[in-house]
Amino acid sequence: MGDNKQVDRMIHATKTKDRQNWRKMGGRNYNKGAIFSLALICVIWYFAAHAVKAPFIFPYLENVAYQVVYSLTDMYVLENLAITMRRVVTGSLYAFLIGFPLGMVMGYSPKLLQTMSPFINSLRQVPIMAWVPLTIVWFGIGDGPTVFLIAFSGIFTIILNTVSGVQDISKDFYNAARSMGANTFNIIKDIVIPGSLPGVLTGIRLAIGLGWMSVI
Amino acid sequence: MVEAQGRLETERVIAYMVIAGLIGYLMDTILVLCERALLRWKE
């Protein structure tokens, strides 16, 4: 071992390959970890359920697995799943169509952000279930209320993530583009939209997840 | 899921929860792949 502590640490890290192992856990070979965790959960579930012996409270793993396979081959369940997915996609699309331009203008213009944020921030605090009676009055019975609620639960996530995506763009990009003679349209097309894309995509991911959660 | 809840069929409720989780995971994976394709310039 060397005298220097840092050298010792480096030798130790190389020997135990801990860096490579950590990289594998969250990188290329993460599936191994996920499959191992799933198997471990299943084993614990199997033995715990048989120890408790109360299938009404804690069902057996084999019965649940049978129900999963049975449901995935049952046309009634598949049809309902397709209807639910269609609603989620439609609702999320509406959320994107409204939330993305709103988030863009709010992120680009501080004045608009200041004007709109009190409304957005108060509206998004209203519990989603409080909208249910109102949506039935507005859209009647059918897909309308569900699609509205999915869109409503996702729209604020998209707005907030788009705003933060636009605000995260470095000022240097704007200055560089302006110094090269770019107009506002060019800046929006070549800097704001591509630069805010990571935030927008995160917003869409969260919105679809929220829609899927709220529809079931 | 609501039907199974009403009939107190715990196994079916959990089975539907598993299916919902699987479909949600698949949708998220598709979006992650789209994200990777769209943000290739960032890497």
C-alpha cells in the first residue's frame, strides 16, 4: 500500500471493482438487479402469504399470478383496458396541447409568468375529486368527465416543467444568437424549443403517469 | 378493478393493480425511448 491515502483508496476501488459494480446497477446491466429484486419480493410474498393463511387480507402469490394471466387473456378486461388507454392518451394530448404553449410563453416572458402564476398555482391546489360533480354537469355521463380529469391532472405538471425547462436555458445561448442576428422566431425555434425539451418531456412523462393513476 | 373491489375479490384487485403497473411501466419505457431519441444532441 502507498503512503498517500488517496492512492490507497484508488487501489482499493480498483481491487473491489466497486465503481464498475455501481455503474452496472444503474447502467447497462440494471435488468439483473431488477429481476433479482422481483424474484426476492415474490419469494417473500409466497412464504409470508402461506404463513399468514388469510387470503382475503393477503392473497397467495400463485392465485394472483393466475388472475394476472387469466385477465390478460380475457377479452372483457382487454377491451376495458383499451378504452382506459384511449382516455389516458386523449386526456394527456389535451393537457399537452394546452400546457405546452402556456408553459412556453410563461417561461419566456417574466411578466406573463407573474400574471398567470397566481391562477395556475391556486387552481392546481384544488382536489381533483372536487371537479367530478362539475365535470358531469358540463360534459354529461361518458368519456367527457374522465378525459377532462386526466387532462386537468396532467396540465399543471406540463406547464411547470415547461416553464422550468425554458428558464433553465443559459442566457449565453440567447446572447450568442442575438449577436449573430437571430430574430425572436429563430430564437424560439432554435433555442427555446430544443433547450426546453428535457423539461417538457419530463412533464409529459409525469402527466401520462398521473393520468393513468387517476383514471383507475 | 371497481367490480372486483365490490365483490371483495382481493386477488383480482391485486392482479389488476399488477397489470396497471405493468402497462404504466411500458408507457413510461416508450416515453424514455422517445426522450433518448429526441435528446441525442444533448449527450
